[in-house]
Amino acid sequence: MSGLLAGKRLLVTGVITDASIAFSVAKLAQENGAQVVLTGYGRLSLVERIAKRLPEAAPVIELDVTNPEHLAGLPDKVREHVDGLDGVVHSIGFAPQSCLGGGFLDAPWEDVATALHVSTYSYKSLAVAALPLMSPGGAVVGLTFDATQAWPVYDWMGVAKAGLESTSRYLALHLGKQGIRSNLVAAGPLRTMAARSIPGFEQFENAWSGRAPLGWDLADQEPAARACLALLSDWFPATTGEIVHVDGGYHAIGA
Ligand SMILES: NC(=O)c1ccc[n+]([C@@H]2O[C@H](COP(=O)([O-])OP(=O)(O)OC[C@H]3O[C@@H](n4cnc5c(N)ncnc54)[C@H](O)[C@@H]3O)[C@@H](O)[C@H]2O)c1
């Protein structure tokens, strides 16, 4: 078998449509020699249908990343398909509507707590759940939206991403002893289901097109997916706690 991820066994969360960043990751990973197991949340039959559009139909395991029973049962479910994991992809985010679109000052704690549970704490939960299947050289990769500044309309999701970025550094700290890396890809705006749920998301779209020195294609998930593959591969063996920007260079340029 050949390819960047030849022989690697991956668990990929977050496929809901074929526009999902996770779908691009799973597709490219298979094209590069990996064996892929997907997890699905909510509409499982939909995820199973999308999984059949991959180069090789991938098995789908049900996983609500906030459900302790799902997390505890994950290793056994994964073992039905592969005998271990070399990489785990966290491509999960959710915030109730009150947390997005400008209502920052009014969002109630219960809604903020949901956003943080699904989008931030879950990165640790998923990594810990998968840990019994992993060995030195393994990698965990997640997706962030640059949280070093406040964005219009992103609101509590921005706070959740800031927490995710910190969580990744702490995972790097605590999993380093076991030879497992944790890194994030900071993607520019992409037209996915999660993005469509953010009122005013077009503000990002307009800003990016104008400023990113390399330009930015809002409908091309592949650059972000490629970076995920690189971080899952053996080509970043000494990199952990890192955030790789895949945003056309936007983050580096002043207004
Ligand atoms: N689209 C963008 O502009 C963009 C930019 C940067 C980072 N990201 C991040 O990329 C990741 C993937 O999002 P996407 O844009 O591909 O959108 P998407 O809607 O395709 O994927 C989001 C996924 O989160 C899953 N999810 C939600 N709640 C869950 C739960 N409780 N348990 C398990 N899974 C759950 C959904 O089922 C869905 O598959 C997210 O972390 C998102 O914040 C997106």
C-alpha cells in the first residue's frame, strides 16, 4: 500500500454532509492509504449514506461526544473494524443559536455550557476514549477557527474555540509521555452545515476574499483536509500543541 497514510487506521468524527471538512479528510485519507472508521451523530442513516460516497464505503459508529456511555463503548465498537488507531480526527462543533450572531451579552449559561461541552471539552473526551486503542506515534487532530481575536457574530463559539486551542495544548502536555501528539488546523471560512447555522457568516466570507494573500475558496475543503493528513502522518513527528493556519494567509495580514 502506498500514500502518505499507508497502513494507518483512522477514526474520523464529524461527517454530516459531503461538504463536511471531515468528509474531505476521510476521502483524502483513503486515497492516501488509510483505513477509515467514521463516527456519526444524530441522523445516522444520513451519515451512512454519505459514507458510501467515499472511495471505499466506511463503517459508521454512533457517537454523541457528550454521551458518557457512547464514549465508554467506543473502543469495543472501533475494534469491530480495526485492531487499533493511529489517528483520531475531531471535526465537531455546535452552539445553540443564542450563542451566535451578536447575542453575546444575552446568551444564558445553559446554552454556553452546551457549546463548550460539544465544541471544547469533547476534544479531551474523544482523545481519552480513543486512548486504549492508540500507541506511540499516534496523533489527534482537531479543527479550530482562529481564536486569538474576537470576530463579529462568532461570539461564544469563539470562546469555545479559544478553549479548544488551550485544550489541545494540555492534551499535548498530558499525552506526550505516551508519544501521542495533539495538533489543530485553523481553517478559514468554509460553506458547511455548521457555517450555515451562524447568522451573518457572510461577513467572514467577504472579509476573507479581500484580505487573504493567496485568495480563499469558500467551497474547497481540501486544503484544510490536506493539513489534517499531514499532521496525522509521520512527517510531523516532533510537533505537538501546534496550530497550523490553513486560511490563505489571512491571519498574517493586517487590515
Ligand atoms: N466551516 C468553517 O468555516 C470552519 C472553519 C474553521 C473550523 N471549523 C470547524 O470544523 C469542524 C467541522 O465543522 P464543519 O464546518 O465541517 O461543519 P459540519 O456541520 O459538516 O460538521 C460539524 C459536525 O459536528 C457534529 N456534531 C455536532 N454535535 C455533536 C455531538 N454532540 N457529538 C458528535 N458530533 C457532533 C455534527 O454531526 C457534524 O458532523 C468544527 O469544529 C468547526 O467549528 C469550521
